[in-house]
Amino acid sequence: MNPIAAPDHKDDFKLKDTKPQLGERWPHGGPRGGGGWISSERATSTYDLVEQMFYLYVRVVKAKDLPTNPVTGSLDPYIEVKVGNYRGKTQHFEKKTNPEWNQVFAFSKEKIQSSVVEVFLRDREMVLRDDYVGKVVFDMHEVPTRVPPDSPLAPQWYRLEGRSGDRKVRGEVMLAVWMGTQADEAFPESWHSDATSVHGEGVFNIRSKVYVSPKLWYLRVNVIEAQDVESLDRSQLPQVFVKAQVGNQILKTKLCPTRTTNPMWNEDLIFVAAEPFEEQLILTVENKASPAKDEVMGRANLPLHIFERRLDHRPVHSKWFNLEKFGFGALEGDKRHELKFSTRIHLRVCLEGAYHVLDESTMYISDQRPTARQLWKQPIGILEVGILSAQGLLPMKTKDGRGTTDAYCVAKYGLKWVRTRTIIENFNPKWNEQYTWEVYDPCTVITLGVFDNCHLGGTENQATGGGARNDMRIGKVRIRLSTLETDRIYTHSYPLLVLQPSGLKKMGELQLAVRFTCLSLANMIYLYGQPLLPKMHYLHPFTVNQLDSLRYQAMNIVAVRLGRAEPPLRKETVEYMLDVDSHMWSMRRSKANFFRIVSLFSGVISMSKWLGEVCKWKNPVTTVLVHVLFFILICYPELILPTIFLYMFLIGLWNYRFRARHPPHMDTKLSWAEAVHPDELDEEFDTFPTSKQQDVVRMRYDRLRSVAGRIQTVVGDMATQGERFQALLSWRDPRATSLYIIFCLIAAVVLYITPFKIITLGTGLFWLRHPRFRSKQPSVPSNFFRRLPSRADSML
């Protein structure tokens, strides 16, 4: 874990075991106090997956009976808390002798170099130095210790003292001072001594927060028909289509094939909507007056809350909705109400509650529950994650001429997002924050990302030329829950790897403690036989194109809604966590996926090579043993399937010794990230549409054509083989088909009169025959098959 050491390059990208000191450890008297600061009999802790961090807390509640300034006759009070070299200030109130602040200050104990805590009350002056009003001093050794779930320490009134401390002055201040840990309820909202350089709005952007994704629904709009559609040009009948819009999502039906005033479509349009419903369903009926012109015939605005919420596959009732004639507005008053007839549209609209709205890739999905809470099952486990620290982070921006990093960590699982506090100007930040999620399916993935905070108020990177910046990504970690053993604590340091246009780069390491606790083993085993998604995805499935589009829209909605929180979880952070650009073309990913397929067939290829060596008698002893096994299976065919399954059972037991001891992580070799060509990386990071020069685009297009040409050849060869199978009985080649059907007749007679065991034995012995009886020429069936015609000669 020493970031200064220079490990081997490949080992630097691997997972590392760590042994952090987790749980509560109280000084002076054992793990839970004993005779020291505190004596506790509690056997468990909610913060047992993080290293304990001690803080001195000072809660400033309010003040009363404060003296006014004899010169100005008023008082603008504020509190300054001083511990050693650290100072924290409350806001000041103008002309108020009974102010209320209710603010908490937290000072890290390991950085405190003072034996006293001083609380000063001062009078704010606009020109001169702030006036001293009074102070309260606490001895550090007399400060009590509090551990949740104990009740909060009650604040007390303290009389203010003079400068020398030998006399009391007028005025009292209500304070509470205690020693605690990061488990204290006051910790998330408190002012931290290690963030003194953050001012203004930046103070809200460094706090730890928990976010909840908006509740997403699929809105299904079944456009059935319309009636009384009149064209502006009365001389011809309209040819219309329907355009539907929800927020930024716009979908259209197909153009009605016939010109009529009563068109029919019966098409489904699917949208994504989020509670609370802020958008409306806007429907317009438009006439295709010319190839370049669409005329709006009518319009309807429908709020989403009026639609039925469907929890199963039963159809909902359809309704007729009147359309407003396009063009009647405020200038024409109530003319539209004078119309006796109105264009109507027939719709069947519902909010689908039995689907799971996908906002992330199904490859590493973190939640599979349907939208409707009534359909949720009981949780089968608890996931606890301790976000301990990061090590060896690289500088992400410059401040005052030096590199710095203000790091925070985001974790996403299910509907719950968590964000740790931001550690200011530290390449080895220690968060030690613990979070808990309910688990409804073990075959899910938790995603954690580390980012550099660029919204701290005055700490922006000067190299960018000012202006608002995006939080920069440092790295990401995914952990699949099904790869974890239950009730075991995993403590590992994960490499934070980022692929940049310059190549693969390690940005640091993220240290985590993870525990997956099983609540019901029977329910967990039962889930392994259930569908991955709710049943409506299989009863009424969406097309692949629909799913891609809906996923993209759901990601945008989640990013917008979380960006409106305080502090906001910004769009660039949400998009990186949800892999919004995972569908984009990448030569590197294509190579990686190709070699993944090759590795799958490596076992089959090895087996075929071994069988080839057996047939060629490379090792006579092995070939003889295979003959013996073959004879046994022919004599006792009922042993074939038991032998196969017993063999797989023994292989599983043997592989148990070599099972993985740690969760999988980002694999640079599997991702083809170490040997990627620089131009391929440059293409992967290119915008869409491209922003490159014409000659670069032409070169990449030619390269893509060459790759596609090879794929085209392989697909053509596969089609050729399939068409040759069809040609066996299609009489495309009369002689070949005649020979084949005569062979089939002879084979049917032979197989009927000959016992099946004899046929199998003869076939096996012929296949295992000695090389002396083999020919180097291709076999007769192979020659016959290759002479069959295909449709390749009919292609242009």
C-alpha cells in the first residue's frame, strides 16, 4: 500500500489485499473503552466496516443578553471557534443581541495541537478590527465523549469571560462540546476544519449526501384512430400521422396509407416519465401536405396523472379525446367553442407499473424491481460498503501554481446514490464512511466512482481559462454481488483505471470494505431460477431499438433530476456512473469482444485437438483406454449421461481449490487496453458526429471498411454452408439430390435391420481407426458436401 514504491507495471493494475483496522477502537481501555473515555456494553456497531476517525465537535446554538457597542449603540455578533491553528466562524447578524446560529464545527483529533478549545464572541466591524465581546474556554481533557446511539449531548448556557479570563462579562452563549466519531449525527452537516479554504456555495458542495433516483414509469400511448380530420385544403382528403411529445421525447406514428378523414394506426408509442409528473402528453395530428411540409390539424395537451396505472398485462380502457383546432388562440376569443363538430382521437394510454425502467446497461444492472411498489418482493440480503480511502491520486487541476485534487466518491446501487464528503487538497483522502443497501437480487452490480470536485467556489482550475467546469472522473469500480461470499468482509484496494486519448492511466487506488449479508438463503436460491427482469418484459417485450432509446431517455431524466438536488449530483457524474456512452463504436472494444469469443471456444478447440491425437494414435496407451471406455459405454448406454454429469461434478470439486479469493475488477488485458493503438483511442474519444479533419475521417472509414469486409466474408461463408444443407433436398443439383435420397433410403433400411449398438460400435471404431488405415485426402461425405450448390453465384 506504499504509493511511493514502484511495483511491477502489471501488478500495479491488480487488486491488492489490505488489512485496515475496522470498527470502533476507543483509547485507554480496550476496544470499547473500559476504563478510558467511555464504557459501552454494545456488541455491534453500524460503523464496523470503516476505520474510526475522532472529531472534536462544538455546537454553537445561540446567545442572549449580549452587550451593545458603547460607540455605535448596536451589536453585529458572530462566533469564532479556535482550536490550535484552526478557526471556524459562524455568520454574523446585524443589530441583534439574541442571535441563533445552531451550527456545528468538527475538528479532526489527529490534527489538533492544542489543549484548550476557545469560543470567542465578536462584534463585526466594517472598517476597523472586529471588537472582542467575550469568550468561553474548555479544557480538552475535560471534554466528554459521545457514541451513537446515545442521545445528543444537551447544550448548556455559559457566561462570557473577559480577555484575561479572571472575570465574567455580560452575556451568555449556549454551547455543547464533545468528542465523537464520524458516526455522529452532526457529522454530515458540520463545518470541517480540513475545508477552511472553501467559501460561499462551495460549502454545500463538499458535504456527504444520500440521493434517491426518481420513480420512473413507462408511458404507453396506443394511438388507435382519429375521426373528422379535415384538411386546410378542402379539395383533397388528408393523409395524416400523429406526433406525440413528453418533455424532450418526440415520437411519430406511421403515415396513414390512405387519404381519409377517419385514419387508423393502432400503434404503440413508448415514453419514459418520472414522478412527480411535470410534463404533459402533447398530441398533434398532422397532415402530409407535401414531402417538405406538414400541416397541424389539431392538438391536445393531456396531464399524465389522469392516466391509469397498470400493474399487469390486462388491457386498459380506451378513451376519445377532443383536439383543439390549430390556429384558434387568444386573438380569436372563444370561437373554438362555437364549433359543433371537433376532431377526435381514440387512445389507450397507461402508465406501466409492472416493467422495470432500465436506466443502466443490463450487463451490470443494479436493480430489477418493477416500478410499482406493490409488486416488490422482500429483500434477500443487506449490502454494506465502507468507503475507506484513496491512495496515490494524481493531481487533477492547478491551484496557486501547484497541482491538487479535491476528491469525493459516489456509489450507486438500486435507487439509492451516495456521495461522500469532499476531502480538500489531498492525494490520499480518507473518507471512512459506511453505507447500507437492501438487496433484492444477488445477480446485480454496485458501481463506485471517484471524482475531482471542481465546484468549490474560487478553486477552479486556472488552466481552463475560467468559467464553469465539469467534475473530472478519476476512476470507477464495479463489484458483482453474486461473486461475494455471504457474511464475509472483503477489504481490498482497487486500482482506479481510466482510458485517456494518451493511453491507459492509473489514477490511484480506492480502498473499500464490502460485506454481503444473506437474510434468506431459501429465497436467494429460489431467485436463481427466476427471470432476470419482471414478467412483463417477456409477456409484452420491447424491441432492441426501443430499449436503447428508452434507456437513453431514462438516463437523461435521472441526470436532470439528481442535478436539481442540493448539493447537486452533476450530470457528468451521473452519466459516467450509468455508462451513457457504452453503446458507441470502439475498435478496442470490438477486438476485446472478439477475443472473448475466441477464449470461449478455446476449451472446445483443445478438446478437438486431444480427440485428433487420440484418433491418430499419438499416445497408444491413451487411445487404448478410450477404446475400452467406448466399449463399456456401448455395452451399458445407460451409463453415458451419469458419466457426463459425474465428470462435471468432479471438475467442479477440483476447481474449488482454485476459486477466486477476491471480487473481479477492471481487467486491462481483457479490455485490450494495454496494447491499443493510439489512433484507435483517438477515434474512441472522438465526438459524435465526428470533429476530426477530412483525411483522418477518410482513413478511419477505410479501416472500418476493411474490418467490415472481413466480417462480410465470414457471414457469407456461414450462409453458404447453410444453403448447401438446404440444397441436399431442394433439387438445385438433380444428381446430388438423387444420390442423397438413394443414400437415405439405403441408410433407413440398414438402420432398421441392424441393432443400434452395432451401428454405434462400428461408427466409433471407424472413427478411432489407426493412421495406417487413414487417407490424407478429404473424406467422401466432405467432398460431396462441398460440391453442393449455394446461392452465392446468384449474388451481384
